[in-house]
Amino acid sequence: MTRQQVLDLYFMEARAKMIDLAAFLDRVERAEGEADFRLQALREALKELHAGNSDRAKRVLLSLSDPTTEPIPAATTKAATGAWPGTTK
């Protein structure tokens, strides 16, 4: 597809997702209390979007993923959190 065709086909969907994300961040920032690691992870992932690299999807996914390779002995929670609470820096 041409760039114009991609824009014609997917722009409105991407626009809606962007507005959804902005609304979510507005709600988080208006709420009281401290944020946890997920907000920081999301902000780091947003930096990957802004960086302008051609492999944005991969970089965003990796920024939210657990980079460790050793298995843990047992799960510590019953549900996924969607972001890794540790740091690779």
C-alpha cells in the first residue's frame, strides 16, 4: 500500500486510540494518590513512539516486557500487570 492508502485506511482508528490514551492520562493525573510502576512504564513506552524509529511496535512492546531470562520459582500474583515493575537501566 502507499502511504496515502495506509493513512486513509487506519488514520481514524489511530486517532481514536490516541484520544483514548490522552483521556486515560488525564484521569490518572487528576486522581489522588501515588502512581505505581505502570505509569512510568507507559511514559517510557510513549518515548519510544516519539523517538521516530521504524520499529516502534517492537520497541514499545519490549519497553513494557520483562527482560529477564531466568524463570521465577512461583507466581507472586494472580493476574498480569501489563508492565514490568523492574528496571533494565
